[in-house]
Amino acid sequence: MTSPLLTLPLLLCLGQSPEVTATEPPFQARLSFQGFDTDIDAESSSGTYFHAALEGHTPELASGLRAEATLSFFLSAPAAAGITLQDFGSNVRLRYRPSGWESGEGLAVAVHPITTSRLYMGFTYPVTWERQAFPRHAGSESALELRLSRRRWEAFVALKSAAVLDDLRLEYSRHYALLAGGFLDVTPELRLALKGTVLDRGQVPSAANFGVEMHVPVRGASLGAVWHRGATIGNNVDLTLYQGDPTFFERFFEPETYPGGFAASVSLEGSIVSQGLLDPDAVLERTTQTGGAGALEARVKQGFWRAHALAYVRTLSFMQVDGPGMPPYQAFMDAAETRAEVSGTLSTDYHLQDWGLTPGLLARFTRPASLRRAPVGLPGRNYTAVFQGPNLLSLLPEGEDPGLVVTLKATARWDLGKVAGVLAEVSYTHDPNRTRLEDDVTGIGEPVFQPANSVGVNVLLQARF
């Protein structure tokens, strides 16, 4: 059987739910409420979210055969759109363990009927990708997943599917994305993991306007390694870093154990992806744009004290790979100068066992990704675009360079037994790249710097039944 100290964190990073045990109740419900304000001095910077999940599993339907289901959805209330409902990775799974196989081994077949965000490339959230394979799909993006697990290795294959708009034929056609991979426990302390993907995102809309058939092929691979010794080390309290992860409301309330002694883990991963996009320097021709990302994470636990470190780098083409492109379906111009995002985070916390409270401190330093001579704004203007995420950017005034973003946080986790928990953070951010468009004397919008300093709060409450 795979070492239990590796099982939970690596199953989560591989997108698989851990096998249920006979002592777990047949149904478990989890309700989460999150309230945040990224800048208490700014308007429209606050929001509230509600997440509900119901998980159930059956007793043995036949010898070694069990069924599981997860209903997970997300409610939000944007000011202009009313209440919106979003699936958060609901799925149905059948598990079969042949007679004589150990616990945790077996064959699993899963159906993801609405979204496929739990099947993805990469391992650590900031550098994961392809949580959604087809950005212009109609209806749901579903997937079928097959996994085979043995004592020291696992293999999986998944097929995503969606109806994608073809602008050339003015109809929807079905497209497929193939993901495959697995892991191998080289030693009880060292695990290697590999994933690969191949897909076609569909027709380039701008090429279709000229009657040209041009598709967007994608090829990519992710390789990861994890070394771990001692007890399991859980996640730090960093609510803003992992909110795009569909397991966000699950992973932060996993019970943390403090058996004493020393424990440590180190993980390293890298991803490379290429896709065919419209060449902006040629007439209706396709070019291949390549992007990459890497992450290094280390965790240490000594008694009730923990420390976490995370460093990652993402090229701008990697950040926009699921866009795809910038502008959409277009590669960067040869004259454009791109700069990768580089980020480093250090955090530490201490568990007060008598109170169930874990206070901590965190510091993050980020050099944001940027694009000089960005193809946005007024013609003839040489703006630099700073990217906070995919398609999330701000323009700097002409002649200005991006600055270093510094974030400091005070964090806290309060565990109220097995039925409830609270996570909270108060943050200070110095971001010299904050701008907004303001009209000049001629009535033309120009980027203008805004105050760089901001204070924010973030609170997550969860009840479990």
C-alpha cells in the first residue's frame, strides 16, 4: 500500500478523491460561506460566496463494487447579474476492488457531467491549466475518467468532450480532449508523476471571417516529483492563492495532525505546452506558440510549528494558454516584448492545541507578467500591459515599467471540532501597477496610476454534517 503520508496531498494534486473507508457515514454535507474585501478603501472590491457540497457512497453493491457521488455547486451574487449558480466539479464514480487487493487499490470509473475542472494538467494550483479545455463550448463540458491504482503506481486516462462553435460552418461540432498519465512510487518517500494532453480547441473565429479553415491544436506535458518524510503537512492559510482550485473549499479544512517530531516535504514540477494560433505578422497563417511553467514547494513541520515556501514561474504565453492567445486566438507579435511572472511566498504558523487555533504570518513577492507594445488601447501608443491572471490585465502609462508587488498577511485557522471551522486573513498589498483609465483634456482615456497600497480582509466559514 502507498505510504499514507503521501496519499492525501498527492491524490488531491492528481485530481482523484481518496477512497472512502468503512467508518465514514454514507452521506456528508459541507456548507461554506466566504466574505472578502480586497481593498477596504475602494468601491466594488467586496463580495460574498456560498458553496454547498453533498457527498455520498453506498455499501458494497456486489463483491468489491461501490458507488460514490459528489454534488458540488457555487452560488455568487454579482451586483449586476443577480444570483448565479456554478457547478464545482460534481461527479459520479464507481470503484471496484478485486478480491485480494489492498485498500486503496482497484479500478475507478468516473463521469463528470457538467464541468471538468477536477481533471487538469499540472499539479500545484498556480501552474495548473486545461481545467476547461474548450473556452467557446455550448452547454456543459463533460468527461469520462478511468483510473487503475496499485500499491506503488497508478495510471489514468480521461476524455473531455464539448460542442464547440465552428464560425466557418456556423454550427456546433463535437470536440474531444485526451488526458493521460499517472504516478510511480520509486521509494516509500519519493513519487514521480507524469501527465500528457492532446486536443483541438476548434476554429479560429477571425480566420473564419475570411473563409479560411484554421484550427487550434494543443499539445502539452507535465512532470512532477514529490519527496516526503514524516507526518503529513497540510496547506497553509492562504485563501487568495488557491481560489480557482475546485477543491478549494475541501482542502483547507482537512484535519491536521501534530504527532510531534520532524516532517518535511519538497515538490518540483514543470509543464510545457504548445498551441497553434493566428500569426499576427503574416496574412491568415498559423504559428506555434510555446509556453511553460514551473513550481517548487517545500513544507516543514516541527512539533506544532509549520513553515511553507512556494516559488513559481509562468511565461505569459502559458498564462494565456486557456484564453487562448492575446488577443484571443492570436499569438504575440514578434515586436512585442513579454516577461514571465515570477512569484515567491514564505509563511509560518503555530498550532495552539488547547484552543484549536493556528495563527500565522505570510509574505509574498511577485514580479508580474507583462507585455510591452501590447495590442490594446489607442493605435500608435506604446503601452505596457501587466497581467494578474488570464485575460486579467491593466495598462501602464507610456514609458512606465512594471513594479514588484509585495503582499503581507496575518492568517488564522480555528478548528471547532469535526463540525465547523473558520479561516481568516488580513492582508496588506503594495502594488505599484494599479491603474485605471481616465479621460484627458481631449476626452481620450489614458491609464493613470492609482494608490499602490491597499488593506483587505478575507473570511471563510464552514459547517460539516
